[in-house]
Amino acid sequence: MRHLIIISSILLITGIAFAQDGVNYDESKVPVFTLPDPLALNDGTKVTTVKQWENQRRAELLETFSAQMYGRTPSDKIKVSYETLSEDPQFLNGKATAKQVKFIFTNGTKKHEAILLLVLPNWPKGKVPVFVSYNYKGNHSTIDDPSILMPATFTMPEVPKYWRWVADDKNRGCQSNRWCYDKIIDRGYGIATMSYQDIYPDTNLSDTEEHAVTSLFPGYKPGPIAPDQWRALGAWAWGSSRIVDFLESQKRVDMKKIIVMGHSRHGKAALWAGAQDKRFKIVISNDSGCGGAALSKRVFGENVERITTAIPHWFCPTFSQYANNEASLPFDQHELIALIAPRKAYIASAVEDRWADPKGEFLAGYYAGPVYELYGLKGLGTNVHPPIHQPIMNDVGYHIREGIHDVTDYDWMRFMDFADKHFGKTK
């Protein structure tokens, strides 16, 4: 009964957060807007060389997104140690090796734990490319296998009871439809996944940050927060980079072929992680919508007012000033995608996922194109939204598939096609 009450509460909260009254789904009502030029410095000077972009404009945009949207990622280093909990060389009927590793973050007086599931193909024998991607309900939710451990955070007694229901055997494999391990392994790719809740619990409760990795950093204290303080999305992006730190110690991982992929809110975090950390050679956003790949100035589907009201703990407080005021935004998401250049970026949408504004996601990729062209690379190359299941695969890629807000086998196949194109086929 307690679980039913909790689940009912979650459904109620979700219903409130995603209530669609007053949300625009009419293209004729999209306001006329002007996007900022990603190749213009803050003083108006035109960027004409890669050196200018790398040394000046890129830093300006990172500062803008840090100060006004995602919050500032601390430069302080948090000590992390690793404990191998299990290693199974016969995973997936012998096709892969699964390693489960506990991450122990500490500032000397307090610690925070997370569990990584790393699955690598047993063939080919050499170094392999790896997808880094969070899961929603724990590593055990990605595959129905009793050997996969529960999330570290949610079994700790001090964690809010609201989230403890996640750590339940009933959830084993409950999201396996989003994780086609066999197909990923068969293509020669590895995958490193972790519950995003292990890094920052996805709630707006008053004591949430006490149970998040952010509480380990110097200057943290409960109570009012600074206008540019990083919160959940910033922490999740930071956590993705800490997974890469660990991968650097794994001999079978090809560090020149690391891919970050995120779905929905994880897609927002993946883009921010990819903008900051150049070790991600391909950055993939799946249905990331507002605050992710979609242009905010279109005010289509989820908008700044809705997202900052319903889920304020994702962004720094400053971002809320643009609620019902998108026209005044001095930046937009095409510039976030541009920060990935010259590395590769891929954006995926679903035709029924109007909340995430597929057209706005596509156009953000298109308007990032001039920065790729500065490097002599090719962006999407067209501002005409492609038909369903006809992907564009240049240095910026895009597809829209049939269906709803989800991650499907079709998405994964296209992600690997894109990686094959730029990395070369592993098999």
C-alpha cells in the first residue's frame, strides 16, 4: 500500500508538471524571433577563425550558459575511489563482460556513493568505443538479471523514503526496452550506465542536496542558493565526466571513441556535459526538448515558464527570469550544440513527442551549423525538417522517428550508425 501511495503521488506530480493547458502546439502561433549569432562576440565582433572561436567566443558562451542556465560547475576536485563489486566475463550468454564498480566520492568528512555498470563486448579483443548514458530507475532496471545491483544511494538509510521504492526487485528489467544490450554489444560497442539519482536525487524536496554529490563541494550549505548555483543538470553533467575518468583506467576502452547519450532530462545533461568535456567525441541528445536541444525562443511545447516552475531544481535560479520572457534570452540552444564543435553532435526526436518540440530540436542543430562550417565540417545542411525515418548524418546528425517520448531500438541503431560513420565500424 505504501508503494501504491508513493506511485500515485508521483503520477499526480507528473500530471501537474506536464499538464498541457495553455501550451502552444500550433506552428502559426510560434512568435517571430531572432536567434543570437553564435559567431558574434558579445561586443558584436564577427568570429571568422577557429582561433577566435576557441579562444574567445567559446569561453563567452560557456560563461553565459553557466551564469544563466545550468549553473557554474565547480573547479574544485572531489576525491573519488573505486571498488570493484563484481565482474562477470560470461554476461549476455558469454558475449560480454559486465563489471560493477562502486564510486566513493568524499571531501574528507562526508562521502557519497554511486554504482556504475560497465558492459564491454568480449569480441573484438581490442579497444572498443563506449556509450556513457544514465538510467532512470537503477542499473537493475535496464536488464532483468539478478546479478545487477541496486542503486547505492537509495539503499542508504538517510535518503528520503520518497525514492526508496526504486530499489526493489520488482523493478528489475522494468526499462529493458530502452537498453538493447545485445544489439549494442553485437555492434562492438560498450556501455557504461549509472542511475542519475546516485549523483543528484531528482526531487525538489528541501533536503535533496544533502543527498547529492553537490553537498561535498566547498562552500555548500543548506538554505538559500546563489543565482548561478549549479543544481541537478549541472551535477548530472559533472557525473558523466566522472564516469569518463574511470573509463580512462580501463584498458579495453578506446578513449578516442567515447560517446555520451542522454534521453529527455538526461539529454539536456548530455549536451551540457559534451559542451564542457572534450573527451566526449560524440554527443547525443534524444528527445531532450526545452533546456536541451529545442530552441527556447519558439515557445512550442514545454517552455521556460513550465520547466522552471514544475522542476526548478534542474537549473540555476537565474534561468527563471526568462519564464514567459523567451524573447529576451541573449542565448539559445543552437549555441549549446555549437559548443560541441568540432566534435560530432546527434539529435533525435519523436513525431508524437510534441512536448519536446521536434522542429525546435532540429532547427537548433541547423543553426549550430556555421560553427561546424568554420572548422570545414558539415552541419545539417538544410533547414527543412526531414521526413520520419530519414536520418541526416553529417558532422551534425538528426532523425525523427515514429512514436512517443522514449528510447527505442531504432534510436540506438541510428546512434551506432552515426558512430560507425565517424569512428569506423568495429566489426
